[in-house]
Amino acid sequence: MRAVHDRCALAHELAHAALGHRDDRPKHEMQADFLAAHNLIDADKCREAIKWAPDVGRLATELDVSTRLLMAFLHHNKMAS
């Protein structure tokens, strides 16, 4: 799980840089989470995995992302139940 955590944290911090954020207000954290998730998660693979993954934890594991980034992705793409 360490590699997944490191990968997601790096994507999140790179998203802050790409978005020009200078602070960590909640709005910026949500934007960085979404951009990181968008860069790490393939929407088609996610839709396919949702069909058989029994819970968010398993889905995150299958997609090699943190549950936090997965939830940001699902919410933004209106895939969350």
C-alpha cells in the first residue's frame, strides 16, 4: 500500500502545482484531489470494475489509488451511490 499512497500523494501535490495553489484551503484540497484522481483513474476501467467490486476499498485497490482519490473521482463523475 505504500506505493499507492506515495503515487497518490505525488499526484495530489503535482495537481496543486498545476493549479497554481499557494495554500491548503479546503476548496484547493478538493480541486487537487479531483485533478490527481482524473490523472490516475481511467473512467472506463472504473465503470467496469464498479460492476463487480464489492466495496470502495476493493475498487480503490483494483484501480491502484487511495480511497480518498477514488471518492473524489466517483463524486465528480457522478458515479458515487
